[in-house]
Amino acid sequence: MKMKLNLTILVICLLSIGIYHQAFSQGCVAIRNMSCSGATMSGSNPSGLFDQGQWQVSLGYRHFKSFRHFRGKHEEANRVEEGTEVINLFHSADLGVTYGLSNRWTFSVTLPIVTNDRSSLYEHYGNSAEANPDRNRFHTYSAGIGDLRVAANYWLFDPTAHHTGNIAVGLGIKAPTGKADVEDDFHKLDENGSDYTIRQPVDQSIQLGDGGWGVNFEMQAFQALFHNTALYFNGFYMSNPRNVNNTLRRANLDPSDPFNYFSVADQYAARLGLNYFPTSNLSLSFGGRIEGIPAHDIIGKEEGFRRPGYVISIEPGISYIHNQFAFSLNVPVAVERDRIQNVQDIMTGRHGDAAFADYLINAGIAYRFSKKKEAAFRSWEDLNKD
């Protein structure tokens, strides 16, 4: 019983920094930070084991390179072979603050700072050898703050009395603080073959925000299983009731057609796996995760342009705690990618594509303020002294 108590307390401490990788851009499928031819995990900081009045600040970093095109579950490998693939390079830093209202309630605020680099042929001169014989590739960019999230989380059972397992639920709001109408220069050729540029919105996948208010439903749970090992689960669903934002994808499109605007899409993610503690301060984890954008929202319409789809990944990770600091790193590796049909695809019988990454890099550091340094993030060895 003593070992289970120590294990689960440490599990909760690690989850308090390990789960803020909840929602994020994933290539051309615009799974946004809470972020192609043919469109989210840095979400709100969830509660962990906090004392009343305790503060935590955190910084999460996320990076990926998307370039593999999928139409449904089928990879169009020819795009890379021909050099016509769309490449998104994504970097984000999530700044988070969490406050312990009690040992069961926490309140958190998270603001992402994002930079995107997108390169393609089709958005500029085109993919075909006739239109673009030199295979010229051009870049568009976006950088700035993303959509702000605030959230409250609550442990359903008193942590002081339920040491071997517990469940927390959360409710949050996403505010549209990130620009949803970022523009850049796109290269074109005139009838004489001379280059000129036009200014228009960048692709939905690298817009800094989606332009809508959202409601985020969260859950996390843990259960001690056996010696030095525990099961973890966490997930969320972001509901975006707004149909479309005000960004017309291109100036020459019909402004009366809602499909010519960017959709404000729902998104979701879930993780399930095991944590193993080989030493007092170290945790190794392994599990699976799914994240995606649905074709249909649970509230409101979905008439705007979106690239729905999902990614299933295996996710190894490592975490380390030392006094008031906690560090984490996980690298989800995609095992299944699916660009599903959007509403317009279903109406017209077509099936658009999207580019996905092979893997993601998620890293985080947290600092917890505490009157007693050893009581902030307590190691296995410290807990055994109790």
C-alpha cells in the first residue's frame, strides 16, 4: 500500500506537466494549439497534485515537419518523389500558469506563441511541369500568439483518501486571440512568364488562430497497477460552435459562398498508456494517442473549408523531477494517418488530400512555487521518508 501511495502521488505530479501537450497543428490538418493542397496536443494545463495556494509556471515546446500526403488512409508517395509535396515546419512555445484553488481544484491559463513556415509549388506557379518547369518552390510564413485558453479542473475523489486511482474532469474556454487572417505574398507568372506577387491569406494550417470561441471538455485519470507501474489516460474535445470565420481564402472567390471561408472546426485528442518508474525521480512512459479534426461538429454548422482527419501514434516518453523543477519529453510516431472527407467532399463526391508529419517532438519544463522546495515535485526517495 505504501508503494502504491508513493507511485500514484508521483504519477499525478508528472501528469501535471506531461499532459499539456493536448492539442496542436498536425500538418495540413489544422489541429491547433489550444494550431496543403486539396487543413490541436498543447491544450490547457490540467490539474495535478496541488496544495491550496500553490502556483506553477510551465513552458512547452512542440515541433513537427509535415510533408507526406494522404487521401484517406492512402499515402500519395509520388508527391515526395516528384518534389510537389507541401512542407509545413511548425514551432510553438506554450506559456502556462496554474494555480491550486484547493487540493482538488486548479485553474490554468495557457498562451501559445507560434511560428510557421510553409513551402509549396501548387500555391504559386503550380505543380505541373508545364506551369512550373523549374520546379520553383516558394515560402509563406506566420508568427505570433495563438488562441488563449483558460481551464478549471477538478478531481472527482479526494486525493488524500484515494491514492491508487482517481479521475479529474475539466472545463475550459478558448478565446480567439490568434489572428485568423494572416496574409503573405504568393508568386505567380504573368502571360509573358514574368514573376509577380499577390497578397492573400496564408493556408488554414498555418493561420495563428481559427477566429472562434470554443469550449473545451477535458478528462484525465490514473490507476496504480503493480510494482512501479501505473496506467494513465487523458483526453479532450474542443467544441467550436461558429460555422466559418471572416477570412475569404482568396480574393477572387465568391464571398456569398460559405465554403470559400475557413471553417472553425472542432478538434479532439486522447492518450492512453503506462508509466514506469525505474528510479526515484525518473519516469518512462509508453502509450498510444489519437488526435484529429472531425468532418462534422457537435454544435453548429461546418460549411467552411476544412481538411478533417486524424493521426494515431505510438508515444514513448520520459519525465524527470527535481525539487521544484519537472521536465518531460515525448515523441509520438505516426502509425496511421487518415484525411477523411469534409462536407464539401461528401456533397461533390471528391476526396481532398492533406500532408502529415512522421513524428512530433513535445518537450516541457515546469517550475512549481512552494514554501518547502522538497514539497513541490517530490521524488520517490523523498516520499519514502514520509
